[in-house]
Amino acid sequence: MKVTIQEVTTQKQRKQFVHFPNEMYKDNPYYVPTLEKGDLDALDPRKNHAFEFCEGKYWLALDEKGAIVGRIAGIINRQYNEKTGVDFARFGFMDFVDDNDVVDALFDTVEGWAREKGMKKMNGPLGFLEFDASGVLVMGFDELPTAYGKYNFPYYETQLLRRGYVKDTDWVEYSVTMPDDIAEWFGRPAKLISARYHLHQATIDSKKQMVSYFPQCARVLNETYRNIHGFSELSEGQISDLIHQFVPNLNTDFVSIILNEQEEVVAFGIAMPSLSKALQKCHGKLFPFGWRHILHAIKHNDTLDLLLIGIAEGYQGKGLNALIFDKVAPAIHKYGIKYLETTRELEENNSVQNMWNRFVTRLHKRARCYIKEL
């Protein structure tokens, strides 16, 4: 196929860039569209505080008729590179038809850009931050992704291997069946741990009250994820971005914030009813009617997505997960939640995976990050 690479520089091109996967996968029953407005904001230095220490460039691949057949982004996270001491460039926002010429044109471009920038390794798919959609799906092609995962066709991995990329790390996802008596599972251990370490639940009767704790939660998050693959410390601006992105859809019943005697946040957990099916109905658009599907999913759902758990360094390994789930468990029963989706966690993260040892679990999705010397 004759391929032309077009750098994305205009607003029209940015809209084409974020719309392309939603168009390519529109008839796939397992694809969950992203909200295109959110992706546009992520690419915009004026709206994404990750650009305080990141830079990015985006390209489209066009066929001989001018139709879009692929896209890719090149990203450099200088803060992460300083932390690791390695000159990494990232590729992300990657989608393409199964054609060698298309893939070669995209990767020749992004790898050439990375070399010009003095980078030594190419890593991805990754976004600007750890919390952006990452990895290529290599297992679970007949499973519905969470709203924070990403679906792709099986040929993506084949093409990356052909380009000389090798496995860097994997993320895994579990479906956890919630027992009918979930509210009784954590009560006793939660009381023991609370008494032993003098901890208590924060009162969060409103979203405003919840948001007041988020700066402290961000500190805990930075401590928890400090050594996690691809993570760089969140700035105040990025914390504001996350609040703007997630808070409108949060239900305080599914949020637990643990405080010590000094009223300092030492742990937190945030979950949210699955938005996957609602996003499929939205077709990537929140307006004019997409918001109705989102609102219905928040109130009526049988699946809960576990978004984040953070535990401060001095409290890790002390069983604080029991306190978090002791708060959330009554809401799981109240709202009729039958399944919990763990969302993507690193395959070697045994401390999180051990949380589910007492439950019926199913490892049903795996995504992979790749690396290549430039």
C-alpha cells in the first residue's frame, strides 16, 4: 500500500486523530470507545498538565485515496527519564490496519523522531502518565474492556514483534465474583487493624468533602506508585486534571479514605460502576445524549471497576485493604454489584493480587508493553 504520513498540527487533524479508532472498531462488539473530548484534552498542552514535563507529537497514516489507515503518537516524559536515568521515548495512541507498509511508515516516523531527540530506547504503548491507557491486548479478545483499558485486534502484537520490539512488562486484569455476604467479610479484620494502628474512616458525605482530601490522597498515590513501571510523580496541576476527569462520575459510597490520629490520609480506595457498556452506546460522544447512558450506568450496574488503591509507605503490608473494603462492601451489596473488575495491574504486583485470594477470580485479560533499542 502506498502510504503518506501526515503530522497532526491543526484542530481538524486532532479530531481525526482521536476519532480514527472509534471509526475503525465501530462494528466490534468488544471495543469500548473513548470519549473523544477527553482525548482531545489529553493532546492539548493548554489542558493537560503532563506537558509541564512531557512533549508529544502525533501522526496520521493516509492511503493513496487520502483515507486514514493508522495513527501514532511520540511522547517524551522528561521527569520519568530523569528518575530512571534512561533516555526513553514512548509511542502511544497507536492504531492501524493490518498492513506492513502502514505499520512501517508509522514506526519509521516515530522512531526517527525519537532518535533526533537523542532518545536511546522506544517503549510502549504508553501515554503521558501511568493512568493513561497503556499496553497492547494479548489475551482477552472476547472480553469487554474496562473504560480505562483499551481493546485492539490480535495482529497488533504480531506487527510489533515484526518491528523488533520485545516484551517489557505485562498488565493483568481479573474479574472477581462478589459473594452475597460481602459486607460480612471485612468487618472483624477491619476493626482489629483500625484499633491496632489507631485509624478511622474519613467522613465523606458529599463530593466536595471528598475532594478536600484529594491533595493528601495524591501524596499517598505518589508514595504507592513511586517505583511502578512508567510512573512519574503527579504535580498539583495533574492532580487537578484527575479531579476534573473522575469526580463527576464518582459515588462517595464507593470511596474509602483512611485517616490516622492526626487526621492525615494514610490510605484510600476508589471504585466506580463500569462505564464500558454506556460508552459503547455513546459512540465516543458525551452530547447530546451520551451523558444519559453514563448516568444510568452509574446508578444501575452489576459490575464495579476498581480504579485506584493507595497506601502510604509506613502502612503498606499492614492489611489496610480490609479497612478500604469494609467501607465499600455495604455499597456493593446495596447496589447489587455482582462482579468487580480489577483494571490493569502489573503482573508482578502480588500485594494487590493477593487481595483476591479468598474470592472466586478469573484472570481474563492481559496487556503488554514493549521495548526496543534505537
